Amino acid sequence: MSDATNSTDWVIPAPRQPALPVQGESARFPVRRIYCVGRNYADHAIEMGHDPNRESPFFFQKNPDAVEVPDGRFPYPVMSTDVHHEIELVVALAMGGRDIPLESALDCVYGYAVGIDMTRRDLQAEAKKQGRPWEVDKAFEASAPCSAIVPAERIGHPAAGLIWLDVNGERRQSGDLNQLIWKVPEVIATLSALFTLAPGDLIFTGTPAGVGPVQRGDRISGGVEGVAELSLTVV
Ligand code: MN
């Protein structure tokens, strides 16, 4: 007899749970959803042709399994010849909810990581021109490489510090967390008015200026001061 409540019965193999390592722990962090903030640093909004004084940050999503980039080897995606790096502080949630008040937003945070919002910029430019959604530009395989998550109980809640990215040893992106237009508590509070947040959600908080293309063979390294660093090879 079938039982709809028996979650171990599947008609096809159940998908694997995407996850990230946690610094200093053998247990891993299961990834439920990936939210991303667009244009959350004024200098990046300006380099993309927007006025940060007139336009608020906004949200888009990536697929949870996009965090999985085995052995730090980022596979250059198909259908693009202009893949860009965007170094970002990533927030990992231990709790969620709806309409989370600003004052308690940081209580939801499990920890922080550094991630790269990989972007098929050529497809994104076309999508913007046509008024189309961003999934094909932003949510492709391996598009969200991430460091291990560092628990907030170890590093607190970083609100300032260098955020940087090098390609082949050359500095491409450089900014400071204190330049975020929407700070982490505001991002959590605002997102929770739009979506029901939950444990396992990741939030990519936006990138500073200096985004640019990567090529096969490039060595990418980046980090957030006091949080973590991340290295990748483009293959
Ligand atoms: Mn981004």
C-alpha cells in the first residue's frame, strides 16, 4: 500500500541535498535556497550604468546546487563568451520566517562565507535589453562557488572590512563591506517581506566595482577580511 506521508518512497531517485562545508566542523550546512542582491554597492551600480541614488537594490535567485564546485574547478559555462566574476559576502541562515524585524534579523544568521556570483554577462545584457528574466544569466551550473561557512559565533557579524578579488594575482575588485547600500539586517528584513526565509537559505549580498571577464586557465582568488577566502581555477 502506498503512503503519501512516507517520504522515503520516490518514483525516481531523490535529488541530493546541496551543501557547503563549515570551517572547523565535520557537519555540513545544507543549502535550501540562494537569494542574491543586485546593485548593493554604489560604485558597482554606477559601473553597470545605473544611478544608485535613484534605484534601490533588488533580488534574484540562483539554484541551490550551483554552490557545488568540486575541487575549486569552475567549469566555464556553455552559451557564453563573457563570463564575469562578482565577489560577494554570503550570509547563511540558521533561522527564517516572514516579516523579520530589523532588530532581530541578525539572530537568524548562522554564519558567513565568501562567494562569487558568476554571471553570463553577454546573456544578461540581452535579457536586460529584451526585458527578460535573469535565470539563464545567473543560475547556471556552478554559478555560485562559495568558501566554507564560518559560524557567526566565531567571527561575529562583519559590517566593515576589505572585500577583494584577484585574477592571476592582479587585483580586479576591491571594496569595503561598509559600502553596502542595504546592510545585512536590512537585506534579511526586506527579503523576509517578499519570501518566507528558512534555515539553509544563503544570501549573496552584492558586489563592489571591478567586475570583469574570466578565461579558461585563470586563477581566481578572493575574500572578505575577517571572514574567509576562496580560490578557483577556471576550466
Ligand atoms: Mn551579484
